[in-house]
Amino acid sequence: MKQLSVNVLKEASKKLFFAIDETECQSLLKTFETILQKMEAIDQLAGIKTALPMVHPLDVKLSKLRSDIVKDVLSPDDVLRNAHDVVANQIMIPKVVK
């Protein structure tokens, strides 16, 4: 993993198209340091390497799921009619991350 630094945060902020000043960088670095320390502490727990990932914090069993019923389907032409930019029946959107 890349070592976090002010330069790494500023590079990431440019790619995400938002500005970040030196004070915000320092605050964010401290926050990340705390998070990483907590992750390292969790990594030291006995049995953590063999634990299965959880989907829900409680042991809940879903007894019944609703059926998906298709109704009021729009045609592709109806969906694409108001789109600003369409290429090969796909709506094109501007990039938000480089």
C-alpha cells in the first residue's frame, strides 16, 4: 500500500476534482493514522485470520423474499429520449474521477 503523505492526498484530491488545503491534509492524515492503528489492532485479534466475513452484524435468517414482478417497463427509446449524450444505446456521462 502507498504510504500516506500530504503529496498523496493532494494527488488524490486532484483526481477526484476537489480542493484540499494544508490544514485539511494534516487533519486527514491524523484521521487515517488512527484508522490504520485500529485496523492493525484488529489484525492482532486471535482467530481473525480464519474468521468468515459477515454480511450482517446479527445472525439473521431471511425467511421470505418478495418476488420480483415486472411491470411498467420502458422501452430503450423511451429511456434514451431525454439523455444528453447517447452512444450505442448507452447514456454517456462526464468523468468524475481521472
